[in-house]
Amino acid sequence: MSKGMRIMTEQLNTIDVIIEARDARIPLTGINYQFEKMIKSGWSNRAKLGGITERIVVYTKRDLAEERYEGPLIRSFKNLAGQHVVFTDSKNDKDPRVVQRQLVSIAKEHDVPKLNVLVTGMPNVGKSTFLNALRRVGVHKGKAAITGSDPGVTRKLTGTVKINEDPNVYIYDTPGIMVPFLGHDEMGLEMGLKLALTSGIKPDLIETETILDYLLYKLNLRDAAQHSPYQSQLPLGKNYPPTNDIYTLLEDLGRRIGALRKGGIVDIDNSSQFLINAMRHGKFGRWTLDDFPGNGEDSVDSRVHSTLKTHIDRQQHNIDNENERRSKSSILKQEKREAAAKRKEKHKKRQ
């Protein structure tokens, strides 16, 4: 991860536009504030020289997230962070075409014959799929980047891919290198579980049982006015009673889907994979995992704005604390090296 970040930072001097891809199902959890520092570092000289430094935040997989949050998030990111946000479904040509036209507009506005664009983001947010969609709507050509469901399918910076002619717009794809700083508190753990549910981190980092127990917890908390009962969205039947026990659910689900071993024993691994795939493939409908709490009188705009501001402040606080901890650790290591050097010098004098 650090190697990829270093390569990308070095490359930013030649990049005009950054497209940061995030998963629309986790609009807050997917924010990486360390990335802001990387942009400032990589683009500092370019900005001083008057080079193009434009940025677009693209929330992918909008077809899997709740539409009611799109407008409020676009407005709140603009007001609180100065970020231009677009929601896209790469399967719908209309969405990537909006971004493609924005890139062409930037090139024409700055009167450049060639625009270099970098697509980056967390693992498995759909960067390569989005790049392929841009190529499809821009130059009417097929797949240029490998896609897959496992984090880290794109292993290294690819060559340039042309997505428009006259003006020429070229895009670089990157590995999924931007896992956000989660913090060490309970909220940080929950963010990690959301990333695991959406394939943002490797599945072996958190036990499957823990991930699915959290999924069931979230399913039971869903607003019935906005979502259908999860029982009816699984092959359990609408009369299946709600449960808080993940093992009960997996046992019953395994029997319904025929995930049985010899002797009629339920294959828990099989039913677990069925359940997590149901989540990742949208079987529970359009569902945004991040919450935007408030009272009944608060508008969606108000709740999104307030929650985003709190999230930004919390993440910055965590990052500042982490930087302070690392600074103290660095000072302590330096003091130990100096003390060791003094002891070595004294030893030489005695000899």
C-alpha cells in the first residue's frame, strides 16, 4: 500500500485531474483524509506553476445505495469540503458520460491538447469498471482494465487509456491503495465491518462470523418504511420470524438453499457465503450502510450535513492523534539511538 501511495504521489506532477472513486453504500466510511495530504504534497509544485489541478469525487455503485442521500451528499460535500461529487452506475452509460463531458470541458477550458487523469480509490470500489465505462462512452471501445470482486485486482499503475479524442483525454488506473484511517475506537471497528461487507478490505482480516453478525444487526435496524423485510429478500419466506442469532439464520438459510453436507448437516461456510453475496450483489435492495441520525423533524439535508461535519471532525482528530503518537515514537527512537551512541563512545574511550 505505501509503495503504491509513493508511486502515485510522484506521478501527480504530471496529472491534471484526479478522479477519486468511492462506494456509494458507504459515503462516509469511504472517505480517506490522509489522501488529502497526499494530494497537497504531490500537487504543491504543480499548483505553484499554474498547472491544472482539478478533482472529481465519483461515488460508484449508486444502483446499490439509497437515492434519497445523493442530493444532500452532493450539497454537503460542496459546502463542507469544497469537493465536486458525482454519483454513477457504470452499467448505465448516462452516468459515466456526465464525467466524460466534465473532463472534456476541463480540457477545453484550459485550452490543452491533452488531459492526463488519474483514477484512484479504495480497493474494489469499481475503479476499473468505471474506467472501462468512460472508454466505452468516450471512444466506443471495449474493456481496457481488468476487473474483479476481490480487493486489489489492479496490481500496478497501468499504461494510459484514451477515453476521448479532440481534445485527447488519457486516464491512468491505480491499484486499490486508499484504505481509510479507521481509528482505534468502537466507531473505527464498525467502519472496518462496513468495508468488509462491501469488499473494501481482505475478507481474512475480520472473521466471517463477526461480519455476518454485524450484517444481521444492521438488517434488524432497517427502517421498515424504507426497506422490505430481509426475510422476504432471502429464500426464507415472508413468514420467517426475525432473529438476532446469526447461527439460527445461517442454519435455516442453509437448509432452504440445500447447503448440506453428508448426514444432512448444514454447511455453514456455504450458507455464510450465500448471505454475504446477497449483501454485496444488492439482494437487500438499495441500501446505504452509513447512518445519518436525527429526529423526526430534521430534513435529510440537515441530517446528512450534520453527520458529515461530525465525521470529518472526528477523522481529523484521529489523524492528528495518530500523527502525534508517531511523532513521539520517532522522538523516543531518536533518543534511544543517541543514548546508544554515547554509550558506545564511552566504551571506546575506556579501551
